[in-house]
Amino acid sequence: MDPGLIASHFSDISWILFALVFGVLVTFISLPPMIGYLVAGFVLSALGMHSGDALGAVADIGVTLLLFTIGLKLNIKDLAR
């Protein structure tokens, strides 16, 4: 197996774990885990970290599922007001 590929997968996994840790930490201050995930993404981006193709695909799926969930909870009557 290619060492570069292994390193790429390791960095993707470490970024996911980093976001998971931030998600858990913000629950201690009574905030939803999504806030921690967003903060982790901002921190990693500010540090100049770039995700691989695999993590980018997972991120796209996550955004799609988030928008779908928001759409399910959206009430048309509230929008009409």
C-alpha cells in the first residue's frame, strides 16, 4: 500500500476525531455538538489544513443530510407569515 495514501487516510481520520472532540467539549457548556464541529472546521481551516478527496466527499454528504433534515423540520405555515 502506498505510504502517501496511508498518511492521507490518517490525516482525514485525525480531522474527524478533532471535530468529534470539539463537539463533545461544547456539550459541556450546553451547546449543540454542531457548534463544536463548525468551530473545529474553522480552526483547521485557519491553520491552513486542507482535506483530501475522501473527506471532501464525506463533507458534501454531511451538508446534504443537514439541509435535508432542516427541510423536514421546516413548517410552510410559518414561512407564509
